[in-house]
Amino acid sequence: MNQPATTSSWRTPFVFLVVSSVIMTLSFSGWQALLNNFTIEAAGFTGAEIGMLQSLREIPGFLAFTAVFILLVIKEQHFALVSLCLLTVGVAITGLFPFEYGLYATTVLMSIGFHYFETINQSLSLQWFSKEEAPAKLGKLLSVKSLAALVVYGFIYIAFEYFSMPFASAYLVLGGLGLALTAWLWLYMPLFPAKVVQHKHLVLRKRYSLYYLLTFLSGARRQIFVVFAGFMMVEKFGYSVADITMLYMVNHLLNIYIAPKVGEWIGRVGERKALTFEYIGLIIVFSGYGLVENGYLAAVLYVVDHIFFAMAIAIKTYFQKIADPADIASNAGVSFTINHIAAVIIPASFGLLWLVEPSWVFYCGAAIAMCSLIASQWVQTMAEPTEQINDQSSQPAGSKI
């Protein structure tokens, strides 16, 4: 793994990111797909325990900013592989601890690996891809993740429907395969040189404020989709486990084709137009959630909502274009932490609102999308170099932590 990069056609940064994305999806999607059934059937969880588990799972997301300090002692590419090891081992041993504190422990281990990997993965992608190629290649990576998720869902369906595989065996297969692929990356991929030496401290700059705001609002929108859109499908329209799984599969099937196209389109029209289109679409989707009375139409809204996730590429490439290249690693952790603020605020507060009137949750989502739409109109990717230099030289106290 310490060997220098070579010119071999397959030993490239993109292939490294493709394989590592497959490992992440293989492990995390499998863990997530089995979680509810495993915790209820094997561990006897109630709502209290599953709520605590999910809260514990989000804590490493808040700590993503600490990744920059770990980079003081380890290279980013190595850190990505260590994170994948933690993720895959955590998933592999999940089935061996079918009790409350055992599941809490394996969940935290898995989550530390997942959140650190996602932080470093974003950083490496923006460093290794040029500004011109980044939208298209990020779209292709989303497509790869969707294909990997489909394989995982297919494996789980066949394993449990036809072979009655034990939970412990399924987790061991998914995590073990991910760990084996991680070992392959470590042994056979070269260490790719950094184009720019990254800052090893937290960097908060005033000119990134819009990026931070869009990231926070994006996290809030994601929580409404993940927590409440699927819950509505079950509670209001009576969707079964099979129905929800089918929706997941449709989402990923469409994403395999659409995500690369979305990335190429963002590269052509620019970030502001892409984000404008996304947020107008989300206003319509969230308003539709609040009004819909037909289960089939709700499913259409759910699929369209998921497709819009590919538009998040525009926020990443916007930051890539305005950022000092040396700030990318530090701000990857900062943005991941900001994104996870909503993971605590939204489920708890909007859950209470749901008890009063479910449609209000989605109208609030439409309002969040409207705030995003307004904020996105300030997106500019052609900042003057002199402005950037002046901004760096006149940072307020505490801008570097």
C-alpha cells in the first residue's frame, strides 16, 4: 500500500473510489436492511431500544470534524481503508451480539467507520477529480452505489426467502466480503499522491457560509425523507415490507441510469441552475406528500424524491469550485458534522408535530426547500482570486481551530 502510484489502467483513483463505495454500500445497506427484523426478532427490541440505538448511531456523525486531527498521524487514503475496516468488522459481528448492549456496541463501531469513511471519501473525490470531471464522475459513483445496493437487497431476499439464513450468517457474509475487498484495496492499490497538502486543523471561512447553510438544509431535507416519507407509506397507505423493499429497488434501478446523467447535466448547466431545479421540485414533492390521498401517487412522489438526491452533487462541486484546495479535507469533516445537526433536531421535533398533524411535517419540508431555493440564488462559482486572497488574509479570530 506504500508503493507509488503506477500507470496501470485499473490502478487509478477512480477505481479505488468505485471499489471503496461498493464496500461501504455492501456493508451498510445490508446492516440497515436487516436491522429492524433483527432487533425485534432476535433481540426483542421495543421502540425505546431502537430509538436509543439510532441516536447512538448518529453520534459519530457529529464527530466527523475530528477526522482532520487524525490526519495528523495517518494519510487520507490509509484513513479511508481503516474506516472501512471498522465498518465491515462492525457489520460482520453484529449478528453475534443479539442483545441490547451488544447491539449498541457493534452499532457504534460500525457507525464510526461509516461516518469517517464518508467524510474522507468526499474529501478524496474532490481532490482527485478535476473541477470539469467531478460532476460526471460523482454521478457515476452514485450509480455504482445503487447497483451495489440492488445486489445486497437481492442477496438478502434470496437468502431469507429460500434458504432461511440466520441473521448472524447474513451479517457475517456481508461484513466479511466487505473486509476482504478492503484488504484487496490495501494490498493492490498504490498510494496516490496528494495534489495539494491539506490543512491539519479545522478551517472555517466566511466565504464558505453559503455552502454550510446549503449543507444544513440538505441534511434537514434528508431526514424528512428517511424518517417520515417511508413512515407515511406504511401508516397512511398500509405498505408492507415487500412493498417498501420494492420501492427501494425501483429507486436504485432508476439511479443506476439517472445519477450519471444528472452529474453530466450539472457539469453543463452549472450548480445554481441545478440546485434551483432541485429545490423547486422538492417544494412540489413535499407539498404533494402533505396533500396526497392515493397510495400509488404517494409512491411516485417517493421515487421522484429519491431521484432528487443525485442533485446533491451540485453542493459538493460548488464547494470544490470556491474552496482553497488545501481546505477540502478539513471542510469535509465540518460539513458532515453540520449535515448531522438535523439528524437530532428533525426526528424528535417533527415527530411531535406528526402527532398533531402529519401533513404539517411535509409542509415544513416544503418551507425548508423554499429556504434552500432562496439561498441557492447566491451560488457563484467564479469568485475573484483577489477576493479569495483578501478573505484568507483577513479571517476573523477563531476562523482556524
